[in-house]
Amino acid sequence: MIKRSFLGLVKPRLQYSLVSDTVRELPVPSKVTLLLKEPGNGGGTTPPKVGDAVKTGQKLSASPEDAEYVIASVTGTVSGITPYVDGYGQKYTAITIEASSQDEWDDQFNKELTLDTVQNFFEYAPGNPSFKAFADPEKRIQAIVINGMEEDLLITTNQYVVKNHAQEIKSGIQVLKKITDIDRILMAVPESLFQEANTTGAEVKTVSDIYPDGLPHTIMKDVLGQVVEAGNAPEDMGVAFIAAEAVAALGAAFDTGRLPVTKLLTVVGKDGATTNVRARIGTPLRDVLQVCDISLSDRDRLILGGPMRGAATYSEELPLGPGTDGVVVQDEGNSAEVTDYPCINCGECVRICPVKIPVNMLVRFLEARLYEDAAAMYDLHCCIECGLCSYVCVSRIPIFQYIKVGKYELSLTETAEAE
């Protein structure tokens, strides 16, 4: 999969993994934990309390005025309401539900084909879609790209959906056209999945199987011929990206009348073997690893996401989220240790960067927490967050993590100034 030349004179060649044909289905877990983001505003439902009975597919929010919500993935009883703070300081309410073995489905979802319905029930869907841009008059979305590519190496989630659930994607496309009045819907897939994608009714575009060509910013440039300006998103240029898994979930929900409550993910073991697993959203990672016969030792590394863009986490008790496409487990001996060794100006990060950022200078400002200077002088907001700079760094500087923190800190500053 990886070809690296002597002295780095040629860029390493990183290829996406091929789609897996089988999926392991997890049974209903004994409990799930749903992370409800705080704060929010807008419409919501009655807040849950410890001891409340909930049904599968029931919408749960923190208050009647809160637009943030989660969808119960099991039928059972709320056993815990606790605060949770992620690695970037974002606050959540962790709602733990003791699950019964049988599903009793909630009937709130009315299958009315409107944008309001989709916003009210599918912001917590697998694939982590967001439909807010379609309701924003400043965005003026003119095209939708269904991404059948993966956003990291070793992951095969969207490819599996394109290969095995083309009919659900076709139904989801019809839903998208109805609720948005947008006729131009494209699908980006590797060449090996062109035939399956062509049955969905979307305008199919093939994408290179070389990483990071599956990222939205790269697809915008290579497929649509548009370069996303620094600090902007594709939505700012009139193009909305939605994962193939999310579109298939949308189509299946309107066909069956039941909201999606399971997530497909790729699990990568210590030996590099991959397994696709489908589990209820909120399932503890421990249950996912157990079905794949993976055990953790004290100093093993557990990564949510893929090896290039994923984030290490501290506990296998954390829940599976709607946007968790992969879990990677590395044993202590094979984990790349980061250091505080200074940059040696070897130029590898600059050579491999797909958008030609002077990464060697950028990281110096990020290490010093000079985030505004990093953005103004060394193109922080141009970064598409592929992680290639960290992959090739000779000094083992966690450049990708510095970039993520820098962008996050700047977003907090901008929000505070706006308020």
C-alpha cells in the first residue's frame, strides 16, 4: 500500500483500501451512550430524565428550545445523565440508556418529504450529515456531491454502501431532490465502483484511488474544477457534500418509516487486518472490539477514525458516534511516538503538502500559539487536514494535531468577537 523512496526524493504513494464484502452485525448492546451537544437553540423535545422510558428512534434533546438532539438507538430506560467534555473542550450531555433486547419503535417520524423533516430527524444520522446549508439563503447550494470515497486510509465504509446499497442511495437521491429542489446530484466513487454508482441516477464521477483525492476539497479541485478559497468550505461555493452512507440511510428511512440507528465502521486490528462492523449508535467501543477479537493492553493506542486523520482516545468505554467511520488499534511497539524535537527543515512536509503550504514555518508559529500570525502569514486556513505532513515528519512533530488545535482556537476567538 505504501511506497517510499530513498531519502524521500519521491512522494510516498498511499492508496485507499479496497471495499470489503462482508459485515459483522453486532446484537443490541446492553447499554448505549448518546452524546448530546451543548448549548443550542431552536425547537426540541421534552428533556430525558433518569428513569424515563425511551423507544427506538425517539428524538431526545436537552430542552424544548434546543435545536441539538440525538436519536435513541435502542428501546430501554435512561440510567444516567452526566456531563462530558471532548478533547477540544466541546461540552456534551452523555445520555446512557439501559437497553432491552426488543425494539419498540417511536412514531414521531412522519415521513413528510420536507427540508424541515430532514433537519428535525437526520442531523444525528449515520455518516454525520448536516442539512443546515440548504436552509441558509447565503449559501445558495446549486449541486450536491455524494461522496462514495473515504476520508482516510484503511476505511471502506462508503465504498461498501455504494457497492451493496445502491437502491437505498437511489431512494435517498430522490428525497434530496424533493426537499432541496436541486437537480444536479453527483457521486464521487473509485473507478472500481462506477457500475454500481451508475444505477443510482446520480451523475457519476470517478476519483483517483490515491490518498488524499477522496477529501471534499480535493474533489472540488480535481472533479469540479473549483478551488475552495482559504477559510471557506465547499458550501460557500454552492456545493454540499454528503457521505454515501448518509444518503442511503435517508432513502431507507423514507422507504421503511424507521429512522436509522446503526453505524457501519471499519475496525483495523493490531495486525493491520480490517473488518467492517455494523452496530447501534452509542455502542461502547469495547463491544465493537470484542466482536473483532481485539484486546487492549495498557499502552496500546485506540484511534477514532483512520490512521491519517483520526484522534487517539483514552477509553474503550467511549461510545460509537454517527460520524465514527473507523477504529484503529495499534500496539505499543508499532505506535509512532511523537516528540518535542525541533523542526530540522528537511522539507518533507512542504514537498508532500497537496496545497503547497510552507508547513515548516507554519508549525513554528503553531507551537508558539501564535495562531493569528499562523493564519495571516503561513496559510493555516488553506490546510485541508489530510495529515500527510505528520506522516512524513522526520522529527515526529504532531503537525496535524497542532493545525487542528490552531483552527479550533481561532474559531473560538472569532465566535467571541462576533458575539
